[in-house]
Amino acid sequence: MSLEIPNKPRERLVVYTVLLGSKEALGSPLSDLLDESDSDIDIDFICFTDNKDLQSDTWSFIYIEDKNLPPEKLSRRPKTLPHLYLAEWSYSLYIDNIVTFKRLPNSSDLSTTHPYLFKAYRHAYRNNLQQEADVIAMLGYDDIDTIHKQLKYYAELMPLESISPFHTCTVIFRNHNHSMVQQHGQLWWEQFLCYSKRDQMSFDFAIKRSGCMVEPLPGLKHDNNLIHNPLNTGKGRVKANFDDVKYGWLHRHIPEAKSNPKAHFLTSQPTQSSIYDKKPRILEYICRRSFSSLGQTVAPRRSIADTLGDQLSKMRGTNGNTLLVHVKNESDPLAFLPEEFSPAANSIAQFLPQHSSHTLEVSVETLKNGHIFSNLEHLYNVTILLGVPPENIRMAFQAFVPSWHPGKGICAILTSGSNELEQVESIRKRIADHFAVNCDVSVNQSLHDNLSCPIPNSLIFFEWSAKMHSIR
């Protein structure tokens, strides 16, 4: 008589995603399965959403009614704390809404040598948190004030370069009821509440602080046997740097565009358009990284990086030469100090990476003596003069105009006091006549920690371009 041994119960996995707000259409994770895809485990599919109009043959819906947080924050709660929502399942697989499977998950995906299941893909291009922060700031995917505060706090706890290896959070397998995984999730969620909405800014920090262990999934997000490479931007998706205020203004005559810009964009725009992107504060971010006083966080906090970045942005991506000049004046309490110059030069060089950058230090006495810099190595497309006394701005122009590119260029002058507008206009006319070009001028303020009020007319930009001949 043979004894019949019952089959081992099949493992049960929940695949889940979160779709809150008007970011994109509901995804279809099984739409691109390869032929004969099957699984040896039971799989449920759940979508957390606030949209009761959604329908799907794949997803079951759990509706989130909580309106105490904006969608981009609230959507992270089920992602970070699945044990609060999915306690009846032993295993979970979080996927971004845009993910589609090549094959169904199976029992081999749930196997681990660790005491608990926790798997994610290593990032294909970034190795540490600082690199991630740089990309987010450069693309305008989050506010740089938030990013800066987050990095500063983390750096007080551990070296930023130690937050490595670096993972992508598109796909996460977890034994989410395990106490270590829950501890990581709680710490991760707290970071969202305090800092950036971008999940990869805090995932690996929470790993380090919680002591949790993450096992790398085989392959990379764009090259593996489980999922197709998800496209983060493109038709049918609102980018993280979408400027809903600008979109609502540009379409202000359409009530739907004003009330819900993202939803209107999704239904009305055939493709992504960069005109709706938020303007990234790239130079301000670089100044914070480089500890430059041109920005808003390093004393004496001159706060000119945003304006300077706007003016110089047209030179990004072009080849050329940049000259940064420090005018030394020890008797002026608002002078540009020697310790400010190197970080400023470093910041400008990073902002204009395709330019050949050069620096020069001159004394204010040199300008007063009428020295002319006519034998410099290059003709400069960008010249930035830092610390010019306002009474010597005309002499600064005379000293450096021979080194300026005659066809097209920008000269920015930061003075240590306010300038007379008649004198500024006189210099503009002289540049136009000298090069026989069109020349525009803009006048801006700067700040200084010695003063309680802005310094008016202290940041001057001259920009010129050829009238008739082509630029060579």
C-alpha cells in the first residue's frame, strides 16, 4: 500500500503598484509577456489608487481616501510600508506603474540566502547618493533647497560616498512582514515626510541606517529576464519636473487645464514638451556643492547664482572660453574675498563644462592705473568680473574689452556697491560702438551678510552679438 504525500502548498505573492493623482494612465503589466510564460506560485495583482473610475482585467483596486498629503508623497506610503496594507501575503513585489513583465515571477525569485526576502536592481549608471542628487537637481525633478537639506543632514551622519551600492526602486521583492524589512520601510517613509519625494534619494540611506540587507536582482533594470526596460519619460506620462502653474497659465482659457493641469496635459498633449518643464536652478545647486558664496547658503551669501545662471544658460552646451577675474580690494568691507574666488571659479567651470575656463587676479590699483589686458591667451565669450568697486566699473571695461570676443559674448560684473544707471548705459553704448554690434544690458541686485538690505544695481550683464556678419 503506497502512502500519498500531499503536494507542498504553492507560494503566494502579491504584485502591487500605486497610482495616485493625474500622473499617467494605468499600466498593464501583463501586456508584453513572452510566449508560454507561466508561474509556479499564486500571484495576486493590486493597485492602490484614488481614482474610482479605473478599470482593469489585471488589477484589483484598493482605494486610498487620505487627502492629508499631496499625491506624490502619499503614493510612497504603500510603497514603503506594505505590511500595513498587505499583511495577509507573505511576499510582495512592488512595481512602478509603467513596468511590464517579460515573464511572470516564480518561486526562484522568492528564494534567498538571507533571513528575509529583500531584492532590488542595482542602479545601472549611478554608484552613490551624491550622483543621484546631482541628476535630480540638474533635471529639476525636485526643489534644490530640499535636496540640499537632505544631503546636509545625511552628511552629518555618514559620508555621502558611503551610501553605496546604489539601487533603483522600480522593482522591489520583499518579505514585508519581517521586522527588519518593516524597520527599513518605516525609516524610508520618514525620509519622504521630511525630505525629497524622489524615492532613490532615501532608499539606500534607510538601508544603511536600519542595517537591512538587500540582495541584488540578476541583471539591471534595462537588461534582465523579468521586466522590459521601462521608459521614464514619453507620451502618456507627466514628467517629475512638469510645471503645472505654467501649464495652467498658458492654457488659462480652458477651465479643465486650470483646475487640473496634469490631467489636461495627459488627455490633450500628444507628446512631452519641454516648454512645460520647470526651470532647474543648476548654478545655485553647483554653488552649494562647491561651497561658493555666489549662492544662497555660503557666507557672505551674495545670492547671484540664479540670476547669473539664467544669463549664462545660453552658453551651456556651446564651446568657448570663459575668463573669471577677481578684483582684489582689501580696504572695501564688501570686497570679493580671496577665499571666495576659488569656489566661484570652480562653480562657473562646472556650469560651463564645454568652455575652457581661465582665472585672473588683479588689484584695484591695477585698474585705477589704466592697465589694459590686451595680450591674454584667448578671446573670451564669457567674462565675469568679481569685486569691482562701482567707481571703477568704467576702468574695468577699458581694461578687459580687448580680450572679449567681438562677434558674441557676455560680460557679468559684480560690484561692491550700487552703480549709476547713466554710467552703465554709457558702457553699453561703448561696447556696441567698439564691436559694431547690438548690445543689451540688464541690471540686478545682489546681497551681502554685512547688510540688511540688497545692494541695488550691483550685478550688471552686458550681452552683445554681431549685427551683420556671421559669428565665427
